[in-house]
Amino acid sequence: MGSRHAALTDTPSAKKKKKTPSLESYFVHCCEDAESSGTRFGLCRDMWDKIKADTEVLQDELNRKILDSLLDFTRKSSSTHHHSDWTSQMRASEIPTAALMLGVNVPDHDMTFQSLSDLLQQSVTPHVASVQAKECGALKHLMKKVLERLMNTVVVVDEEDEEENMQTSTQLHRSVHCSLRILCDWYIKCATGTPGKKRSCPVRDEQQQPPVVIIFKDLEAFNPRVLQDFILICSRYIDRLPLTFIFGIATSPSTIQHMLPYSVSSLLCIELFQSLSCTQHLATVIDKLILTPCIPFKLNGKVMQVLISIFLYHDFSVRNFIKGLQLALLEHFHSQPLSVLCCKKKQALLNVMQLSQPNLERIRQLPSFKRYVEKLEAQEQVNLMTSDTHLKEVCQKLIKDLRKYHKNYYPVLRCLHTLTSSLPRYPLGKQIRELHLICLEKNVWENEDYQSAMKLVKMLAKDELVALLQRCVEILQSSKSKNMKNALVQLEELLAKFKQLDSAAEMAPTVEASITSPIKNLQKKTDLFQLQKTLLEMNESRRAKRLSPFENLRNEALEFIDGLVKSHLSPPESQTLYEVCYYSSSATVRRHLNATPRTSIQAALSSPYYYLQNDRLKTDDGTVSSAAPDICIAYKLHLECGRLINLYDWLEAFTTVVSAGEGNDPDSENFGKVDEVKHARFIRAVSELEFLGFIKSTKQKTDHVARLTWGGC
């Protein structure tokens, strides 16, 4: 028995399941410099956790106003049966409805609705149900989803579903029929409590019944007929069931009028709510997550431009923008061994002293470090290239300088944006991200738009200029950099001088003597040369305009700002060891986030071996093996045809290739013969190619199809 029992335990079914590789193992796999890969994975995870937490806090802050308004709306709707000031304005048969304008950034709507549902359940009502159009194709499906999510039970739509539920032995809840009458009875039990049983749904106030909130996440995608019938049914139960609707609208409030006739829309008491625009949301995210020295990881200009372009020209999704940032963060720590220094200052200085010999050689090969070494004396160059200890000491200093650069860069960037963001035609951009991209590419002060902006700033009135400088003072006050504190003192002194202009007028030296003296000299006898000299002096004196005290002070202030810009807004590439913190592979980000599915599909159909890893599919001349999947064979054969493809010829060629793949004798009678199985396989392959968009049916010839693509991979 013992040996038999041992044999049973050794069976494959008794073996332990293979463990799923951890995230760290995925990160370390094919990672350069495996020694520091664990440390880099930890730094990457910690930095992403911080970015994720900051994003969630920022999301809550941005949505706080609109969510609070919706909470107040639902609280008021709960007093429908009590004659309050708000409910007296609507009829008893009207359903309170909130039309929530969210914008076209559809991927971000899920986060908003999730936050709304959580807040409603925490502070207003436990009865909240969210539905989407893709799961509510018919009225019975909509009713089923609403009742299941409100009552937390199984809802039976027809007799077939009831038989299936009775046969299921693992059913935890008793099934009920799909009817709003059942929902009304359940709600009354929740509100009053079943005799002899504990109340299942707590109600915070006996006098005020909690509303039943139904959230339609994507109103535009719903079938208008289904929505109309559902509203008509709900309006008949509004006297017994305090319903409240929330419509998620991406386009325009007129969508409700287009989808619902007046006989149905008149049953709704609609109130409009406008959420924050996605562009404002993105500006806040960039300001808090990217334009800050608190997060060491940075994006270079090209990567930043790719992420912003995808946002502006594809989806307007801030959520996808943050996913792109996460991808860049992961790629940077995975592909750059020196990213072990991309962390907080103290940790980075410790990691410098623990760098391995290969990583020290990588530092010596960095383009920014080579430029730094070329500017040093010969003996210092030799020390850096030969002494690892000296190199580590210098790297610590360079890491500190890089941190100082970021602490000075962002306050000065915000000051320059404050001065130029309201100028006509926005020479340096309206959003701070536009100015940031300009500064990442080259020296901003060498840009013609910068010179134009400075000229326009000189044309500002005194009150406007003083207000902008005061905002710059507030920006510099939040900085902890010593350079910014010194700049703050100088800027406050300039503002104090501006305030003194109104109380005490400072007279500039007059030039009347230089103007009148040549006139007096004209009254004396003189020769032609002396007369010409005197007239030239008069002309120059007239051109010399006397500057007012405000103009002198304005020029001084702008020269001060210009000095800050030239000192602290140089591109990151000018800083030594910038490669440690900046991710620059824009092609990788574009390939992952802005993929080309047609090219990938063509590559898979042309070279199935690289996707299936089957040795039978491997060919040397680039052709497709006869053992390849049917769709690959049909695709390869269709590449040899012209614009119109004869289906019968295509079928015969397909059958010949498939027969060869099955190992049939080419000299046999059945070789290449079309049978039912091969015919069905061919029809399926052609249908798949049509679904993928490679061919389409044509009316020119009934037994032909038209080819839609040309060439292959």
C-alpha cells in the first residue's frame, strides 16, 4: 500500500503547479547589467508608486467640485416625496436626472464614475447601479443589469434562464424575476426592515428615503429605443421608487434631445453638470508630475512631444498619457544600467560609491561626460579616465549639480511662462508645456520668438507688469534653492521701486542745455563746416529721448529676468550625466503606444514562424511553408494576384499547397483535388482575410473578389 500510495503521489496531476514568474523576474530577464537590475527594479517600483499616488490625489482634487455638486443633487433628489423648495419645481412624475458633461476623453470616464459611485455609496445612498451600452443591447438586458447590481442577486429574464439557474448547484443567491415591481418591494423592505430580521440596507434617516441612483456611463452608445422604453417604465414607479438618473455625455447636451422624443424627455427633470476639460487636466498633471524636481525621472523633448501628440491627435486621454509616462519609466530603468542613480539625492550619492567597474566605464562613455572631460586640464582628464575612486567623487559632485539645475530650472520656467502666456499671438506658447518643449530643444533666448516676446513685454502697462512680477515673486517663494532665494530678494527690491514711483517722482537729468546750446551757436558767424557740425549735433540731440523713471525700472526688471533665463534655462543636454535621469527613446514609445496593426498583421501572415516558433514553418527563401496556417497560405497566394482575384483559381492553388503540406503523393489522382474539408478551410481563410480588410466582394464579377492592399512584409 505504501508503494502504491507513493506511486499515486508521483502522478503528473499530483505535481505542484509551476509558479508564475514575478514582476521582478520579468524585469531582470534580458536586462543589461544584471547585478544592479534588482536595485533598479526597486527604484522603478517606488517611483511609479509615488507617481500613481500623486495622480490619484490629483484626480480627486480636480473632480472634487463636480463630484460635490452631484452629491448635493442626489441628496436633494431623495426628498422627492417631501415638498421641499427644489422638488416643488418639478412634477411628481418627473425623474431627477443629472446630465454630466465629461468630454471626448472616454478612457478617463471610468475613473470618474468609479469615484462617483464610491462617494455616493459612502455618503448618500447604498443603492447605486452603473450600466454600459455594450451590456444593454435590449430592454430586458438593461433591466436585468440594473436589478442585479441594485439587489445583489440573480435576475431571471425568461424561462430558459430560470431552468439554467435551477440546474446550477453553486448558486449563492435566490433568483428573482426581472420586474421593477420586484425592485419596489425589495426597496420597501430595505427602508422599513423585514419583521423579525435585521435590516439589510441601512438608511441614515427614517424621514428621508435614500434615492436609487442609476448611472448610464456612455449615453450616446445606448440604443435610443431601449432607453426610451426604460424611462417610460421607470416613470410609472416614481411615486413608489425614488429613482435618480445620471447620464454620462461625451459630446453635447443636445444628445438627450436627439435620442429622446419630447414625450419621453418631458418625464425627466434634467440638470446640467460640466466637468473639467481634458486639456486643463493634462496641464495640471504635467505641472505636478513632470515640471517638478521632486521626481528625478525626466522625459526629453522628443518623448514628451510623442506623448502630447498622441493626447492631442488621438484620444484626449490623460489616463493614457500617464500610461505612456509609466512605459517610459519602465523602459528607462530596464534599458539604462546607470538609472540606478535616478533616485533621491542621498540614495543617488550612496549608489555612486557602489557602482561596479562596468558601470564606471559606461559613465566614461557618456557623451555628456566626454564633453565635460574635454574642458578639463590634461592631468585631470587622466585622473578621471584611470582612477575609479576619483571618478566616483566627481560623479557625486555632478549628481549634486544636476539636482541644483532642476531646482533652478522649473521656477524660472514658470516665471517666464507667467510673463509671456498672456501676450498677443502667444509667441512662446499659451501652455507651459509648449514653453518647456522649446527649452528642451535649444537655448530659448536664441529663439526669435523669445526676442519678440520680450519686446511685447516692454509694451505692457505699469499695472500689468507689476502684477506679473508679483506672481513671479510667489513662484520664487515656493523654491528652496539658494539661487532662487537670492533672485527673490532682488525681485522684491525691484517691486518696491515700482511702488515708490507713485509717491516720489525721480527726475532724470535734463538735456535742455545740449538742445538749446547749438541753437544759440547758430546766431553767431560761422563757416560751412561749422554749420554742418552744429546741425548734426541738433539732429542727434533730438533723437536722444529721455527715458522716464518707469521705463528705466522696466528695462532693469526685464534685464533681470533675461539674466535668470540665460543662467538657468539651458537645455538638459548641456548638463553632465543628464542621461542618468532623462529617457530619450521616442521611437520605442511611439512603437508601443502608436502601433500600426496592419503592418504587424502582414508581418505575422508573411512570417508565421517568428510568431508560432514551429520549426516546420521555418523557410530560408522568405516563402510560406505548406504546413503554415490556412490564412497564411491564402494570404501568400493572394499576393501573387492582381486587383481582381478569381476565387476558383485561388481555391485550386490553395488545395494544391495544402495537399503538399499533408504529405500526399504529387503523382496520385487525389493530389490537389478539392474536397469538402479543404473547401471549408478555404472559405474560412478567405472570410478571415475579408474581416481583416485585405479583400472585399465586388459586383464587377460574381466569382471574383477585389484586393484592397498591395505588397507584403
